[in-house]
Amino acid sequence: MKFTKMQGCGNDYVYVNGFTEKVPAEQKPELVRKLSDRHFGIGGDGVIFINPAEEADFEMEMYNADGSRSEMCGNGIRCVAKYVYDKGLTDAEHISIVSAGKIKYLDLTIEGKTETSRGSVRMVRVNMGSPILTPEQIPVRCAAEAQQAVQVPIEVAGQTYYMTCVSMGNPHAVVFMDHVADLAIEQVGPHFEHHAAFPNRTNTEFVEVIDRQHVFMRVWERGTGETLACGTGCCATAVACVLNGLTDTEITVQVLGGALQIKWDREQDLVYMTGPAEIVFDGEVDVP
């Protein structure tokens, strides 16, 4: 099976062209676990299949490293956009991609385009849609009368934290704190992910506010663990920052693998994410 390894701010996935590579649905979870293994496989935060779609230009079928399905990946969807343009599946610079039934619209920045060269994608801007703030839709269990889960207390591993919960197509719990770089995230992250407050588990962002335009974030992703970046997590972080009055509506979110530009357009209630996407290498792997 042919594949392409790609990354966006260090959030790396194995990409498979579903137009040409046919894998039965029931075999995908086990295949994903094998391919994602960094010691015995290709290595990555998961696997993304790029498929034909009726309701959009392409479909992104995303799996976490543990073989579980995920609804959305901001860094992953930018890489899908680069893949389909750079590999010649489209000539369009404005495309739509559906993932878990939700359509996102992407604007491609092309580098090196001339009369004789189609160039390649350097940056991608994604309309990530409106943030979901209603607790039961995120979903997160909190006080029945709560309209939003903003700075609500949660006890995790014997310690009380305050979280702001946002869905960007997948659930996020954003926790503001100091000294995020020193956080033992591998100890606390799993307790958040599997907490009873999150029926579908959760991604957790630990965020340190630098100033009104800059924050630093580390993320524990459900089904994967700590990753170098999380696009939807950066979007959720920006929304949480605004809801708590901590930053402006357009910020730079610094993650371990780089930085993303996030803007929450309050008038349209739309979140825009801009960032890079890179091909690491192409390869071929034997599939049983």
C-alpha cells in the first residue's frame, strides 16, 4: 500500500489515497494501530484516508493512533489540502473537505506557481466553522443550568482545575495555568481524557497566556497522548481565551511543533485557522 507521511506543526499522520488504495472498513482500526506505531510501523499520531465525497470535493477519514475514529483534525485537514493539490487530484485553490459529516472550506496559498509549473501548497487557511459551547453538544457533563462550560471546576486525580469546554467538531477542555512547560502532562492528561465528565472522552489543552496576542499551549489528545500540535485545540484555545477575557479575537497559538494563527470572527461566529502543511516522505508498506 502506498502512503505519504505529512505533518503540520509536528502533528504527523500517515496519509492514504482512498481513491486508489482500498482497505476494508473492518480492517482499518488494526491497520491504523500498526502503521502509527513509532517503533514497529511508520509512526504517526494516526492515519488519515483521503476519499471521494459526494457532498464536498474530498472526504477526510481520520483515525487516532489507537485505532479509534476522530471527527476532526485541524492540522490533518490542512495536510489533506496540500496532498490533493500537490498530488494533482485538484487544480482548485479553494476546496471543500468533509469529515464526519461536517464540511470545511479551505483556501490554499500556492508557492512557485508559474506558466509552466503549478507550484505547491505552502500555507492553508481553514474556515473551521462555529464553536459549539452548549455543554450537552460538546459533550461535557456539568451543572444542568449551565449554558456554557466556562471556568467550571473539575476534580482530576485529587486536584481541582478550572476548565472551559469547547467543541470544534471534537471535544476540548481548555485549562489555563502558569508554567505549562513544566507540566507533567503524561500523568494528568489521561485522567482528563477518561474523566466521567466527558462521555466521548476529551482533548485537553493546558494554556499559558503570554499577552493579548500570544499564548503557549500543550495538548493531550484522546486516543494518542501528547502531540506537538492540535489544530482544533488551538481553535478551542482561542475561543476559550476570548470567553475568559484573556486575549484579543486574533492570536498566535504557540505549540511544541510551531505556531498557528487563529481568528474568531465574532460577527460571523466563525473560527479561522492558518498554518503550514508539509510532506515528509512517500513510501510503500506491505499490508497483510
